[in-house]
Amino acid sequence: MHAHDTDEDLVDVNPHNPDGSLPVFRWRQAGPGLATRRQLREMGLRPGGQEPAARIECRGGKRFAWLYRTDLAKPKRPMTLAKEAALDKAMAARQTCPGPCGRRYFHCIPLKTLGSCLECHDGTPADPASYTAPPAPHLLAA
């Protein structure tokens, strides 16, 4: 162990606020012109590379969110067909039962706990409104 390897040398540094200069607001106390990522998304905006301007805390500081300046935010990028296809493929993996039924549900299948949908797991009948109809065969594939 070197002389400089002591607990005093270890400092917890927040990469977004290394000197503690960012203002911290309590829940619903942030002023106008500041928004969380979710709020920006609802406005059709994104942070656009800017660093957080402040932080908002709730539950005694146990939960927090970064706040960004809305005047520096940029418009959201439009969804492309490739992105939409990739998202659908990822959701299909989470919503399709790996069991014998092979149905794609409108909700995610509890794969970690059950390993399949309830119907395949223990026989609980599935509501037909909870899953999608099987895709029609492609006409060119025949």
C-alpha cells in the first residue's frame, strides 16, 4: 500500500456536478425553463447533448432526476422504419410466450418467474383480448 492510498484520497465525484454547484430543487419546486427528460419528451424535445442544469429530489433525496434547460433542448428525432422494426422485434421477444401456445400478448410475459404465459404455466385461461391474433401468412411466401 502506498502512502497516497488512504481513505482520505477517495472522493465521490458526481460527473454531472463535480463541484456541487448545480442547484437542487425539491419535488415540484423547479422554476420555469427547466424540465426532466420525460417532460422534454412530452414536449417533443430532447436534451440534445447539454449537461444537466439542476437536480430535482423527492423522498428525502432518495430519488432524483436531472433537469435540463428547455431553451437549449433540441427537437426529438423522428422514428424511422428501421427503429420501429427494431423496437417491435425487441418487444416481440418480451411479449411472446416461449411455451406451446406461442402467443404474443399485449403485455410482457413473466419469463423470469414463470417462464411462460399463465395458460401454459398452470392452465389459467387467457382472455382472447389480451393477445394478438397470429400473423397472416405472407402471400409471397407460398
